Amino acid sequence: MKIGLVLSNTPVYSETFITNKIKGLQNFDHEVIIFGRMIGNFKFCEVVEPPRIDKKRFISTLIKAIYIFLRLFIFKPKSIIKFLIEEKKDGKTLIRAMKNLYFNNQYFFRKLDWIHFCYATLTIGRENIAGVIGARMGVSFRGFDICLHPLKNPNCYKNIWGKIDKVHSISSDLLNKAEKYGFTYDINHQIINPGIDTNIFNSDKDRIKKYKSYKKIRLLSVSRLHWKKGLEYTIEALAILKRKGFSCDYHIIGDGKEKERLLFAAHQLGLAENVHFIGKLERHDIIKYYKDAHIYIQYSIQEGFCNAVLESQSMGLLTIASDAEGLQENIISGETGWIIPKRNPENLSKKIMEVVNLSLDEKMAISNRAVQRVRKHFALNNQQKLMNEFFTQL
């Protein structure tokens, strides 16, 4: 089949799951096209970019707009009329409908079996495209789009529910939350958790030596430096531990707009020598940090599922996570790791101490169960098979 994946732009550093989806679909002989802005040197599939508006070049932009509309009305008149009628049914003004037509004109000249929106937010302004061109419409729920965006934009999804052919959610929790915004369980849906390459993120065979004896505990988070990741709460928890005489090093791999704030928090709490901001790393360079760490922490305020938590468990790391959304399905608390309430640094500090004080046998039992569960349920090849089923089985 021909599957159009709708993205804001080609996959970036933190979106390896999109690249994995593309490769998986191609392995099943589907043709994949990305509709979104090209960033960098993306080569995995064809990329179709939307038109741009350059306010500094008004004349050239106007000429391009006239060309786009003439081309549409000459070659796709029936589709355009149908689109404008559907837009009117949704309560949109003619001006709004024409803007949506302009920015989405590229879809009308493609024969697609599916248009799949990789985030629900990307359906806004494109609700009628799939139906008009005769393609099926798929949508993924991933976290921000269900838990945060509707808070700032009430009723943003009111026009999509009757038009979706199938919903993909990375956790059951997100489906439950989507009910607040109009999703119902009679809409065709499939839960497909993220998957990782367990051949790359392979359990450290020497980890028993790592847990046997150590003078300073080594903590790790792999995360964008974003407020929803709860990194400041983690730093506050380490400050509590330090006041109690507990020595640790905390490495944070990732970058983002909150870096300055987090650097200052670490400085103000007397942890400048304990908290290390490593920045962005390629996946193969992260492996050594997983191997070196004793405990992985994902103390997020909001989290759809989190691949890094799967990676840490697959590497046999003792993993502590918050109870934010899909994290509760990622870890079986007390069996493969620990789930604790979010926004509570004192509670997090106590849990870290509790994990440190476990016996070697208890640590290895948790570690082994985590490795086995990730290999059984979250291997990348299994996820790719399920994504193929998503598009082939209605």
C-alpha cells in the first residue's frame, strides 16, 4: 500500500520511533511518503513539503498561490468542491477552508491508501483530506497531543472523531484520557506499545559486578530538557539525599530549552559537581552510560510511554519512574522496576535509598525480570509486525 505519514517535519533526534515505523512498513513492502518539512538530510523515504509563505517576498508568494489554486480547480474540481462542502459542515469559514486547501494541496495529487497522522494535533485543519481523496484516515495518540494540547485548545478535536478509520495509541491510559475529548471505544483502535532494538540495547552480562559493591551511586536519565520530564524534581531529590550524606553522580543525556533553568537549579542546590549535562548523543554512544549507571530515573510529569525506560530495562538497569500516564504500563511496579507518585522529591529520594539498600539477589531478580519482559513484549520486530497489521487489518 501507499501510506502517507503526516509530520510537522522529518524525524528529529528524539523521534527514532518514527524512523523505525518507516523502516518496518517498508520491510512489509509498503511505500511510505512523509508529508512535512524537510529537516537535515533525511533519506529513508520520499518527503513532500507543504507550501511556504514568505512575507518578505509577497509577489512571488502570491504568484505561487495563484498557480496552486488554478492547478487545483483545473485538475481536481470535484475533490475541491467536496472539500469545501465538508469544511462548511464543520463550521469553518470560507477563508479558513481556502487556507486549509492551500496548505494541504499536495495531498490532492497523490493516490494514497492511508493518510496517517503521527500525532493527533496534526489532524487540525486536515480533518477532511483523507475522506475527500478516498484514503483511509489513521491517527496516533502519543502523549502531548492528548494530555496537554487540549488543555490550551478546548474542542480542538471535535471534527475528527466521525472521520477516523483507525486509532493507534501507545498506551491504554491515553485512550482513557482521550474520552474526555470525544474518543469512544466503538472507534476502531489498536494499542501498540513502542518497541526497541533489543540487540542494540542488550543486558549487560557483567552487571552483577556493578551491583555487588560501589562507593558512589550512579544515576542516569535520557531525556529532552523539557518541563514535562520532571528533571527539576529529580535534582531536588538528589539535594535531599546529599543533605543526608548520600553520595551520587547524576548524568542527564539530552538537550532542550530548559537547560539553563536546570543548570541553575543544580548550582543553587549545591549539586553542580554531581549533576552532569551530557547533551545529545547518538544511540550507540548512549550504551556506555546505560552500562555504567546503577539506577535509571524517569520522573516525568507527563509521559506517553517512553522508549528510554524500555532501553534502561533492556540493559538490566534498576529503573524508577513516575506514575505519569503510560509509564505505569511500561514498568510492572515492584517486579521490573518501581512506579512512584510524581511531583514528590522527598518520596523519590526515599525510593532511591530503598533501591540502593536492596540485597544483591533482590536487585538481580528485578533486573532479570525487566530484561525478560522487554525482550518478550517490546522488541522492535514485534512492534513493526503490529504496525503492519494496523494498516492491513480493519
